[in-house]
Amino acid sequence: MTEAKTSLKRTLVGKVVSDKRAKTITVMVERRVKHPIYDKIVIKSSKYHAHDENGDYKMGDTVEITESRPLSKTKNWVATRLVQKAGLV
């Protein structure tokens, strides 16, 4: 009996905010949480450095990143797929 192995790696979707470094993009992931006291929905954001081997992703693109082994001091995510291309500004 062979079953499909489900990945235990976390995946996040966010927007590329920087693509200046070689083979690295900075992705900002936003999440909506309810404030514990005021019961208002607030947006929390986190930035992650993700590996982009070929330089495929540009600023403004929405990408999916997957957790991986540490690739450098700050980089332990890999950009896996393009969700939406950046629109013209």
C-alpha cells in the first residue's frame, strides 16, 4: 500500500518587497488577527528572506515560499511558485 507523502514543510504566500540581492528575495507576509483587548482586526506582517536561484521573481510579485534547511544566516525559505505577477504601476 503506497500513499502520497504529505509535506511537513510550512508554506506561506506573500508579496516580494525587495529583489536587490543576488539569488535572494525579501517576501512580506501579512496576516489578520483580532486584537485581544479591543476586538479589532489588525494586520500583522513579517518579512522573510527566500532563495530565488534564477532571479525569476521581481518586486511586487505575489509568491509562495516553502520552509527549507538554513541556506545562510537569515535565509531558510525557498520561493516555490509565482501566484500573481506584479501589475503595471
